[in-house]
Amino acid sequence: MSIPSAMGMELQDPKMNGALSAGAMGREHKSFLPSHNPAPGRKPDQFMDFEGKTSFGMSVFNLSNAIMGSGILGLAYAMAHTGIIFFLVLLLCIALLSSYSIHLLLTCSGVVGIRAYEHLGQRAFRPAGKVVVATVICLHNIGAMSSYLFIIKSELPLVIGTLLGMEPEGHWFLKGNLLLIIINLFIIFPLALMKHLGYLGYTSGLSLACMLFFLISVIYKKFQLGCAVGRNETAVESEAPLDHLIQGLNRSCEARMFTVDSQMSYTVPIMAFAFVCHPEVLPIYSELSRPSQRQMQAVANVSIGAMFCMYGLTATFGYLTFYSSVEPEMLHMYSQKDLLILCVRLAVLLAVTLTVPVVLFPIRRALLQLFFPNKAFSWARHVAIALALFVFVNILVICVPTIRDIFGVIGSTSAPSLIFILPSIFYLRIVPSEVEPLCSRPKVQALCFGVLGILFMVVSLGFMFANWATGQSHVSGH
């Protein structure tokens, strides 16, 4: 759920901004950015002016933190509208495609010696490319902020209501929108006014631990509840005959292996949203001890593999608990009075509350680079940008009916751009034709990869707009 400070990292040695020869490309797996034989008495060019000291294991931890996000809460909903087998196949495909896109980014980085996503855009398309990449990253981070704040809006009333022994629906001071504004004013906004991230950067570890706790709780609750469909307090306390209730439960507790319905347009975007980590790949690469493309690709593969397992387990056990009635925000399905789930909610709320300021920092840094690139630091500008972002995002969260819409829109726009479209375009533009001709297999694959991303974006947005227009986005009460 964390977003490390990937934006705004500066370019390395300017002498390294040219293209490498074919021989250098072939040797890139031995050295992060190999140099040609230096002249006598000249120090070899280095990729960066500091030596990375992060171990392989810690790099895996950092990249896993970058991948892990609020999208995990919507995966059981995605499985309910695709089926177990189809969902796992789609999730595996998204994981493999994410790994391939990281390969494209690392190759481009090895050619030009750049360790920031937006600077690759500048190298490929000059200032316009940097603007496009920074805009896409801002859009994605705004979506991440919105999803975190929506979790606060939906879960905090349940937590406070449980602690006070009250029903959230019956008291005005337990309304989600009011509590969201209070938390923003007194906790999140003051933290976002800090000049530097400082210790907020360590919330990434807290976020990963929170989601591990969430996964363990979901698995435990599945075995404790069995089939939870229809076992809410209203159904249990009703005077309906027990036989009818049991028959209703039996009809609902059927796991589907493969299914397609009108809500499937949200499923793949939710998966794509859950795997976006690409702006953080190059900074983690540059900090890796003895960095090489092969080693960083291994870091990416291990991290994506671990998150694939975690996502698959969470979605499967969550779906097998609530089946087709699961909501886009799965945590909202559990009983308000359950002590274990109360602890999970508290952990999630703490993690997302501390993560929102971390997500805001890259957005503000990108806006400063785009609109005030040569201006000295100004507290007035610093506060004004944060205030404007908070007002905009809070209005968005208050107006959006479900977190599924946030996952769907961001997963259909910024996620395919960061995973599919931009890495393929960078590869086609940056890798010189002397190394890889335009008709070579790697460049043809990259071109097809970019086209796949465009098709994914168009189809997903088309189906979502069609659902909104026909009113089917509210099917099944979601």
C-alpha cells in the first residue's frame, strides 16, 4: 500500500545519457551500466554517484511493498464475477505481463542510464514525454489516494460504532463523510504538510504487515464461518423457517469455476491496479547492491510471484466465504461485532491513514516539476498544492458510490499506461536500431505489447461506460 518516493529522482552522470553499443548491451547483465574501456588514467563512468547498499532480500521487500495496495480488497469481488479458474488464469497473465514490462523498463534504463520513470519519458519524447509520464503517475496516485480515503470512509464508522456499542446508521456523528473530513483535517493533512517524508516512509512495512494479517484473518474466517452467505444478523433474527433459510444458503454457496457477467468489465482493471509498481522499479534498481539487469529482474519476479500467491489466496478464501454476494470492498462484508475483524479494520485504517501523505508527496513533486521547475521552495505553494489535492480527492471520494468505481477507472487508464503502453513505447524509441532493428522479434513483441495495452484500455472503459449508461453497475446491490 506504500508508494516510495520515486518521483523527482535526478539523472545520473550526464555522460551516460547516450546509447550503448551492441557489445555493451550484451554485457549489461554483468554490470548495471557498463562503460567502454576508459582512457589511461581516466576513472570509468558509473551509473550513479553513490554505491547501492540494499540487499536482494530487502529489495524484494521494498518492491513487494510498492506492489501491495488497496486493490487486494477488491480481488474477491473480481473472482465472484469471473470464477475461480478464470480469475487465477487472468491474474497469472497480468503478473507475467507485469514482469515483461519491467524487463522493458530495465533494458531502456541500461541503454540511457536513467533511474526515474518520468525521465525515461523525457529521453524518449523530450519534455512532452516527461509531462505525459508525470501526468499518468499523478493520476494513478490520485486513484490510490482515493481508494485509501474510501476505506477510511467505509470502515471508520464501523470501528467507532463497535467501540461505542452503537449502530453507525442511527447517529449523525458516525457518518462516513463526516469522519473522513475530520481525519483529513486533524491527522492526514498536517502530516502531508511535512517538508520531507521522514519516518512516514517506514509505513510501507506496516502496510505489508497489515495485509498479511488481513490474509491470515480471511483464511481463518473461512474455516470459522463456513458459508457466510445469508448469515447476517437480520437473517438469523428473522422468523423465517429454518428449512427455507438453509435451502437459501445451499443455493448460494456454490463456487463457480468460470463465469462471465456484466460486472466482468471491472475485474481485469482491478487486477491491473493491484500490480502497478513500475514508477518504483528504477529507484529500487539504483539502490540495489551490485546492481545488474538480471539481478533486478529476479527481484521483480520474486516480488510479483509472492504478490500473485498472496492475491490468489486472499481472493479465493474471500470468495469461498461470501461467494456471489461479496462486495467490492471485502472487509465490509464481515460482522461489525467480530473482535478479530475489528483488529483487522484498525490495522487497515492505521496503515492507510499513514500512507495517504506518502502517496501525496510524489503528486506534489510532479506538479512542482511540471509547473514550477526552477522555483525555490515556498511554503505557500507547498500548502496550496496539498490543500487543492485534498479538496479535489475528498470531493471525489464523497461523490463516488463504491470503491469498485475507483479501482475500475484507475485500473482502466493509468494502470495499462504504466504497465503496457509506456514501457513498450520507451523500448521502441530508446533502444537503438543498431542494437535491435525495428523488425526484430524483441521490438515486434514490444509493439504488440503496447497495442494490447491500448485494446485493454479501450475495451475496459467501453464496458464500464456501457454499464453506467444502462444502470447495470448497481446490479446485485454492489
